[in-house]
Amino acid sequence: MHVHPYAAVHIKPYADTYGAALTRHLRAEGIEVTEVNQPDKAARRRHGKTDAIDAEAAARAVLTGRATAAAKTGDGPVEMLRQFKLAKGSAIKSRTQAINQLKSVLVSADSALRESLAGLSNPHLFRRCANLDTQEIDELQKRIAEAVEASTPGLLEVRGVGPDSAAALLVSAGDNPERLVSEASFAAFCGTSPVEASPGKTQRRRLNRGGDRQANAALYRIVLSRLRWDDRTRDYLQRRLAEGKTRREIIRCLKRYVAREIYRLLVPAKPPAGQAGPAGVAA
């Protein structure tokens, strides 16, 4: 079978598509794979949607240089981490369903039983009624933390970064984060790069609503944690508020700073040409 040495694949969101398996197969055959975004919506309205039209749009995006991003490899420790996250999410969803069912049953339960359970906090209620075992979720949380530490040592030591946030960022970056060629591209990938929004004579920037939303949410959680527990971050907030910035604008700036810090751990700096030894990682 003749295999073309280059292929452009239109890959939908990574976690819920056949594109991930196809990418691994093509890369195993030595075929370079380029990730192409969805076709322009205006063009799709004009020409409709078929596999042939989408394939042509993907090819044109690569040939014209608009699509240059390498696809995630999905064949390393981060892929295992993604599986742990999926399993944990499923376990939490099952627990939530069980809680909802329990409370639904209590609504129509015997009044004496219902009154004896009234006022109990959720943990006490669960133990009294269902003795719900959270061992599965706790075990997966432990494995996620271990996988994060094995994949990117030091990431969990960053202020405000917990196992779930770290896992979300690693899963978004993939097993080959070096494809994100700069910390600016990583910030854009996470939806934290500044976007001009300056009508008329007003000069301002707004939050970037694009990018990977799971990574963006992880950065947001990290910023909120720092705003609560980190004195330097709170001081920064007050100083920028005094300058006339809104809280939303300040959080955008903080997410950008966190993205820069995380990128330096995901993609350690390379040593200068001719210099031996491992590269240092900025704190």
C-alpha cells in the first residue's frame, strides 16, 4: 500500500473523537500529522458540510500555511493521566447520581425517618443512609497526583496547583508539549492571551474566549486559590484595582502570569548551543 509521507488530519476535540486513535496510527506509520481547526463557519454556510468539503478545507489550510500545529501524540504518561481523569469524573458522577437518588427517596420516606435525618450535613447523611464508600475516588486522586509528579516533577509544588488542575493542564498540553513553541502560544492555547477590544478612542483588552476551556478553567482555579491564600497575589489585586483595572481584567493578567509559569515546567528551557548539561527551569 502506498502511504503518502505527509497527512493533514482535521481533529475534533481530543478526548471524545476517533482522531486521537487515527493520529497514533498515522504517526506509528511515519506520517506527519497536522492538527486543523474546524472550517470557517461562514464558508460552511455557503458550501455546506460533507466529508469531501471538510477534507479539501483541511488540505488547503495546511498548504497555505494557516494550519501548522503538530497533533498531540497521545502515547505517553499524559494519556494515562487523561484516562485517570476520565475514570475519576465517572466515579464522581456516579456518586452524585446516588446522592440525588437518596435525597429523592427521603422526600417520600416515612415522616419519622425523614425528621430524624433532617438537618444532617451531607457527609453524616451519606454515612447514615447509604454508607457511601469514596475509596474509588480517593484512590484515583492519589494515582492522578502520582502521575502528575512522574510526568512533570515540581508542578504540584507551584502555589495554587492541585492534582486536578495540574492534570487538566497536562492533558490539554498532551504528551508532546514542545509542539507549543513558546509560552505565548501556550497562553493562546489556554485562552489567556490578551485580545484587543478598543472601540473608538478607548484603549482596552478583554478576556480571550477561545482556547482550551479545560486548561483555562484550571488556570482560573489556580488564580482563585492564590487570591485567597497568597499575599503577593492579593497585593497585586489591590494595586491594579487602585489603577482603575476591573477584577475581570486583573484575573486575565494573573492567568497569563500563571500560564507563563506553568509553561516553563512543561517545556524546560534548552541550553544554549554548545553548552552541555541539563537546562535550568525558571522558578
